[in-house]
Amino acid sequence: MRILIANDDGYLAPGLHALVRACQGLGEIDVVAPEQNASGTSNSLTLGRPLSVFAAANGFKYVNGTPSDCVHVALTGLLPQRPDLVLSGINNGANMGDDTLYSGTVAAAMEGYLFGVPAIAFSLIDKGWAHLDAAARVARTIVDQALRAPRDRAPWLLNVNIPNRADADRLPRAVTRLGRRHASEPVVRQTSPRGEPIYWIGPAGDAREAGSGTDFHATAVGQVSITPLQVDLTEHRMLDAWRTTLAAGAVA
């Protein structure tokens, strides 16, 4: 067993170190993580400049790029062999609902999935690293169980959100779907020291679809949320309607 572990909070983040410790004994572990916090970078790859890979004193590798860069470089040239599993996290804050589209944590796992490697993203619900050890125990249990999935089910991509609780490893687990959020709050406008307007992205909107079965609901009632994800963004239900509207009369 060979496991690649990445994250988006950077190679010094406590969540990354906790996840590595939790996976000890499963096999060979390679860590390739961003040099700095790269939250919110989604699936972006750095194409306008070369990337550098550095080695930390503890053996972790870190890259001056995005989470997707880290996994991409690891899988396509850095590692001596292909990993059997890609893990990302443990993130400092939730990645649920629409947030998964922006998440660097989910993106790192998704990059492995795009290359045909099973992958799991782990996140704590609240920021601040409270009860990280309990979350790490949850992660280890889920990894152990996911690795027993039938081989014909691979590759797969799971998004796991863990409540910040001392008893997190004893909480029930729910397989969920993504909820939805309201639109984000407006940007926060300020003035720079030079008198120029600057803008901060506003807070995320409140959950608007958080009923039973969603990741928002599961974590709100004290469950660990596990959401299987896919990459296909096609709106399959609208294919015929758009064919009628846009393809009718098209020149062959």
C-alpha cells in the first residue's frame, strides 16, 4: 500500500500532520503539500511559471503552488510509483455543499481521482483545530473501511466532514448528498493606505438546502458526513431540451 497525502492549508498545518500520524502502519506514505495556505484555489493548476519542490526536515515535500499542483506533480513525475490512495486534509474548516467547488482540500483529492486513484478529502466542521485527534481517528477508521470496498467500485472520491467533538470517533456516520448555500454575502470594501479601494470576498451564504440527507443536516445533528462525489458537470436532464432549442435545424 502506498498513500499520497496532500492538503490546502500548507505543509505545516496541524491537520496534515494529524492525518499522516493517523495513517501510520497502512503502508508507505508520501506527503506533497503546498508551501503556503492555498484555501479556495479549487482545481487550479499553475501554468504561467515553473513549480519547485522542496523537502522539509521531516521528509514532507512541499510545492510553491496549489493543492492540485501538488498531487499532479506527485503523480506525473515526482513519485517513484503510483499511489494506491490519495488523501487530503484534515482541513481547518468545513467543505460542504457549494463550498466543494471552491475547496482546495477537495481539489487535491479530486486530482488523484482524475488520474484513476481512489481519494478521500477530510475536513473539520469548525475552524481552530479543536479535537483534531478525534477527527484523525475518524479519518483512520474511514480509510480502513473504504479500502475494503469492492475493487470494481474504484476509482471513487469521498468528501468527509467531521464535527469538532471529543467524541467524534464515536459519532454515527451518514452517507449524504451535497446541500446548497444561498449566494455569498457582498464583498467588503475598504481603502488601502494609498487611498485606493480594495475588496475582500464576503462570507459564505447560509445554507438554503439543508434538509435530511444533506451534508449540512448530518453534521448539524452530530453525524460525520460522507459524500461520494463525481466530476461530471453535465446537466443530463436538460440535454433533450437544449437539443430541441439549440440544435434543431443545425447544418450537418
